[in-house]
Amino acid sequence: MIIYGVALLALCYIGGQLLGDWLGILLHANANVGGVGFAMLFLILINSWLEKKGYLDELTSSGLRFWSQMYIPIVVAMAATQNVKAAFSSGMVAILAGFIPVLISFAIIPVISRLIKS
């Protein structure tokens, strides 16, 4: 059933948040460190393992694919709203730390595209 895909996503999210909180405590940071990323990793690993073992029927697999595809835009939207005010008040270093990687990524895309075509 599709609901199993949602349940698995929820379990991965909870596990990722717990691990991110624990890592934040371990690093003495007053924040969740990578919780959403860990959740994505858990979802990918568990989904792959379940497919290899043959435990997924077509409906469950369809639900997992749907939520896996929806998860990345949701994570990007969540990350985009976090600490924007703090970043702007921190000065130019925080702004450049976000702006420079985006520019580099835009510059690398045509290079990668040419390499793939050749």
C-alpha cells in the first residue's frame, strides 16, 4: 500500500532528526546537524534494501518513489528558510558562503554537459 511508503518516510525523518540532534549535542552546537540529510540517506538505504530483498509490492514502491521525489524539494524549501535573518546579520562572509557555491555550480553545469555529450 502507498501508506507504507509514507510510514517509512516518517520513520526515516524521525530517525534522521534524532541523529541530527544527537550529533548537534556531540559537537556542542545548539542545532540539529544534518538531520534531514540523514533522513534522506536512511530512506534511500532502506528503500534499496527492501527492493533487493523483494519485500516491496508495486503500490508500496510507487508510494516510496513519489515521496522520495517530493522529499528533495521539501528539504530545499526548509533549508532556504532557516537562519536567513542570522545569515544577513552575520555580514558578508555568510552571504558569500552561499553565493559563491551557487555561481560555481552554474559555471560547472555547461562543462559537465559538454563532457557527457563527448
